[in-house]
Amino acid sequence: MTSPYGTVATHWTRTENGRFTLDVRVPVNTTAEVWLPAQRREQVTQEGARFQRPDEGCAVFHTGSGTYRFVCRS
């Protein structure tokens, strides 16, 4: 998807063992809120994003511009 600041991109996969991986690219001068299918923050492995809150059965993270990988364990 193209935003006024550049391309926003996501790609996700789910493995047979229930692991969910989400790759996110956020353009320069932009922030994002990323919702992941996890009941608790401890179920998510990631670097650089800040956990904000649990909400409606999801773990919600805040990111700045850049590339991020989130891995959720069930």
C-alpha cells in the first residue's frame, strides 16, 4: 500500500506448529500500530517496537519507521 510518505508493507506466515510471523515495513517519518494475535506480550518476540497494551485478545505494539519482524507463539 502506498501512503503519502512511501510504501507500507506487510507479509505474514503461519507454520504448522501454530507460530505466526509478521514482517512490517513502515516508511520514513511515519509510525504504526501493529496488532498481533497474542493474548500476552510474552507470546511475542520482536525487536525495536514498544508494547502498548492488550486489546480484544491481541497484543498491540507501536513502531517508528523501519522494518520489523514479529513472531507470535500460541
